Amino acid sequence: MNNRLYGNLIFELSQEGRSGYSLPKNRFGSYEIPASMRRKEDAALPECDEMTVVRHYTNLSANNFGVDNGFYPLGSCTMKYNPKINEEVAALPQFAGLHPLQPAETVHGAEEVCKQLCKSLCELTGLYAFTLKPFAGAHGELTGLMVIKKYHESRGDEARRLVIVPDSAHGTNPASAAVCGLDIVEVKSLSDGTVDVEALKELLARHGSEIAAMMMTNPNTLGLFEKQIPEIEKLVHAAGGLMYYDGANLNPMLGAARPGDMGFDVMHINLHKTFSTPHGGGGPGAGPVGVRKGLEPFFPEVSPYHGNFAVAMRALAYILSLGRENIKLVGPLATLNANYIKESLKDVYELPIDGLCKHEFVFDGLKDKSTGVTTMDVAKRLLDYGYHAPTIYFPLLFHESLMIEPTENESKETIDGFIDVMRKIAEEAKTNPDEVKSAPHLTPIGRVDDVLAAKHPIVTYKQLQNDTN
Ligand SMILES: *Cc1c(COP(=O)(O)O)cnc(C)c1O
């Protein structure tokens, strides 16, 4: 990549009068667009030849990093490999070319896709019915909570407005409850990272008749299986609340256990996490919501038409191409890969909660804190070695969180390569800490000032010019 040669912005390459095409004189004379419909001035578009345009954008695209370039162990986001057959299936013109307002009798194929996907999701989760309408996990949470709210209202139980959320929950959980007009009460975690059942009992004793639901993420955001679910489920149900399963971490459960069998009433699934679909840069996604029998009449209308249909197509392609036998390997392999990395690195990185994890786990920075090298520095240094950084500074339970999720897709060689580099960085932190603290050195853009970038983002060309002049 040579940004000097091909420019940071296409506008910097513009030459007045340059054009990307040449056409011969035509035989038909000219047609004048009426003056009232024409611009007063020319649009401020860059003027470039075709080669310049192609090289500019091709080189820019090579600056991007994705699962197709390299290892992407971004915990909590599940950057899973998206088999290329999914893309082909989703792009089939018979599906991609459908219009949402087409007559129903012309879209039986698409309806069958939705029906089959819902059926598969029911089977995988042990729930009774799914809606594919929500556009993302957070949207699914809102949808699921709307179902729960309507359920209580349908029974005249209007007082149930409290949602219990563990302190380890993803920020979207309390946010969704708030958007749904419900109140949030937090339940603490034990030092082993799982829900404190005694604290929950106290909470239920105080607020029992106000509890609408308890939201649980399982495995939770620390990658730990919540072993007390059978007891928690009984307690919450006995108090009259419903159990909500945040299924963003469903990956390691595939083939191992089903939320429906654990006593959950409502859940969402992040199709873009558990069932592939590339979603870097914030989209696209889908957050289908599943419910126990009897709750399906309460599904609200949360999107026009049928949600993100192309994401549903990819999910169904993923499920069908794995098949019943192989989908059972997804959870165990994701779990094996995460535990292998954890055990291979825990002598040099601080492991605050030891023991078996599921698909992901959290380090609390380097073990040797005397070097001054932070989790941020480790993450930046990984870029020099060609790896995407893990999730950092989340969850908030630790100061130097470094959250690693390899997924089930990676080969042993890839994972070993990552482990080697993580060990190398731990060594560099001792022998050459400045090299790590000033990383990255080999990326097109070096260490940026995060605070300045967040507080004073330069997002327009004009501003960039003014600032650099
Ligand atoms: C990703 C995630 C969400 C939110 O899902 P989006 O699709 O990003 O809206 C909710 N809960 C957990 C545990 C997650 O990891």
C-alpha cells in the first residue's frame, strides 16, 4: 500500500478537466436538460482517470482488516468465519431481487426460508416460536421485553415493572429495559463471576411482586456458564417473573444445552454472531426472538416486513450446511479453542477467574504489572503482528480486561501462532517496553489520540484541509 502515491482522499488526486472515460462523437445530436432542472454550479466531484480511481480504492480496501485477512479474536462480538456459500445463497437473484411489497403468492420460497429458519431455531433452543423481525441483538432484547410486558399486562399484573439485570450484563440489557419503559434493578456477581443467588433472594424478598423478568446472559460476559440457573429459574418463576435469555453467547451452547430446557421463557439470538454473517463496522445483524408456548400472541411489530432477510438466509445456509451432526461440534470446539488459549497464556497474563470457560474468557492485563505496559499497549502491538486485537476494557469488572474469543472455526496452527505472538509481546513488555507502548509501528496509521479522536473527530474533507494547512 502506498498512500503517498495514491492519496488519502480521492479529492487529493483530482486534476481539473481530467476524466475517467472518453466517448466518440455520437450521431444523434444533443439533448439539452431544461435550465430549470440544471445545477447552478458544477458538483464538487473529484476529476480523475479510471486507473487512479481503481488504484485508490483498491489500496484503501487493503488497509482494512477482517476475518478474511487474519485472526480476529474479538470477545463478546463473535467474529466468526462466514462460509462463502452463505454469500452465494444470500445473493441468489430469486431472493435478493424480491420486493417487500410483492404479492404473497409470489414469495413462497422466501416464506419457506423464514419458516425453516424459525423451525431450526426452535429445535436448537427448545423454545416454541420465533419472530425474525428484530434487526439486532439489542432490538431483540427490546422485542422480548415488550412480549414480557404485554404478558403481564394481559393478566392485569400492571405492577410488574422491574427487570433484574446482573452487574456483569452487556450494557444493552439495562438500556433495552429502559427503552421498554421498565425499571432496572441490578444483582451482584460473586467473586467467581456468576450471579450471587443470595443477593437475588434478598432482591426477590423485597420486590417479588414488582418483578417483570430477570435477564441472564449464558454463558455470561466473562464466558462462564451460570451453574445456578436451575435454582435462579425456580426463584424468579415462584416470584411471578419471567426468565429472559440473552442469547448473544449461544455459540458454545450449540449441541450442548438449550435455553428452553433450562426454564427460560423468552430469548433473542444474534444471528450475526452465532450463525455467521460478517458484521464488522456495525452491521448488518438480526436478533430473532423466541418464546415459550403461550407467549407468541404477544409478539409486537418491531420492523416493517420480515427483518433482515439476507442475514436470515445466511443463518439458514450455515445451519443447513453444517447439518444436525456437525452443528453439535460448534459449541464444544469453540469451548476447546478458548480454553486452549487461556491455559497456554495464563502464566504470563493475569487470569482473574480461573477454571473452565466457555467460548471466551477475560485476562486482566499482563501478569507482570511492573513494566507499565497496559492492555491497550498489548492490543496495539498485536496489530504489528497482523492480528486483530481482542476486546479491551470490557467487561468493566476488571481494570485491564482483555477478552479473547477464538470461535470454533480456527485451525490449531492459527491459534498456536496467536499464542506465540501473545507470549512474545509479554516478553517485549519486559525487555523493550517502549516498543510496545508506542505500537503500532507497521500499520498505515500509528497510535492515535483516542480522546482527541472522540472529542474532536474530523469527518469532513474541508475540515481536514483546514487543519493540516
Ligand atoms: C453483542 C451483544 C449484545 C447486543 O447485540 P447487538 O446485535 O450488537 O445489538 C447483547 N448482549 C450481549 C451479551 C452481546 O454480546
